[in-house]
Amino acid sequence: ILPHLAQPSLMIDFLTRAYDVGGAISLLALNGLFILIHKHNLEYPDFYRKLYGLLDPSVFHVKYRARFFHLADLFLSSSHLPAYLVAAFAKRLSRLALTAPPEALLMVLPFICNLLRRHPACRVLVHRPQGPELDADPYDPSEEDPAKSRALESSLWELQALQQHYHPEVSQAASVINQALSVPEVSIAPLLELTAFEIFERDLKKKGPETVPLEFVPAQGLLGRPADLCAQHFALS
């Protein structure tokens, strides 16, 4: 609709109220506001604060997840965004990733790494030489304003924790931060609509090792120590 309006800026009140509806409507409203900001020089200081407010645990389970992260990637693509703002988004996504399903993690982990690639000042979240010893995370997840969340004082320890994830692909994706991040970004487009069924099908097609490793000391009994009842009455030889 906006390209066909003589004065698109008249839509700002409508889009602002549409954001308060919640869900997919809020996302579409932010998309409209983003167009007004970039193409019609609209001043809207609360844009990224409202986008930050949409990040909650349900964002990985909604039907419009692919569209949300596609637009979020677009909104955060500028290299001129302040470091504290990008750090707040990276930290919030990392915290939410601790309870996200594998299909969402395989998308959001490259998303976070791309933020660090675009904004080198935020790499202190994964490597802070001579940093202070912290006994608690200074990041405030309940703060609605990303400028006051203290994310830049924190670290992405959540990615270190996800390196112990039960799914090997997630563990590998989280281990990218252990090396220097490559300059080219990783495209998240093929991962936006990844489903649990696709991951399951992919795992089924993987071939296991031809030989299964066995215990090199042959077992003599069924259970227990030599003096136990099972060892006295059951033998494997």
C-alpha cells in the first residue's frame, strides 16, 4: 500500500497502533515503519526498542518465524547501528536460544554470528582480553530498553553452553565462535523454514560406522561384582 500513497507518512499513527495488536500484526507494522524510516526519512526513535520487545521464547514456535527473522536480519543489516544495540539483540537471542528447539537453533546461531561479523565492536562478547572477573551476568533480561540492558558488559556464555547440545549440528554451529569469525556472512535464507521433520529425515539418512566399537575386555558375568548374587549364578562363558 505504501508505494501507492501520495503521503505515506500519514500512516505512522495507524502503524504505531497496529504494533500494539501483537503477534504477526506487530511484525508487519514494524516492516511498514522501517520503510517509512528508510525511504521517507521518518523519525521514529522507538523502532528498535519495539523490535527488541518482540523477542520472547514464543518467537521460535510461531508460524511466522521465518518471516520474523528474515525481517529482523534486514532491520539489523546496517553497519551504522550502535554497538550497545546490536549487543542487546545478540545477547537476548543467545539467552532465548538456551530453550529453543534444534531447528530454530540451526538458524539463530548463524544469525548471532552474522551480527558479530557486521559489528566488530561486539566481538568482546565472545573474546574480551583482560576483562574483569564476573560472579554474575550483568545483563538484565527483564529490561525493555536495549540501551539499559547492559548487554555490552556481558558475554555470550550461552553459546559456550550450547556447544554441549545433544544434537551434533547444533554443537558444531555453536563452536564457530571458538575460532576467528570469517569475513563473509553466512546466509540464513536456507535455514529460515527448517523444520524438525527435515532434521529427523536428514539424521535417518546418515550412515553410521561400518564396525561398532566394543569393549576390549570380554565380559565374564552378567551383572555385579564377583561376590554379587548375579555374578555367582549367571555366567557368559
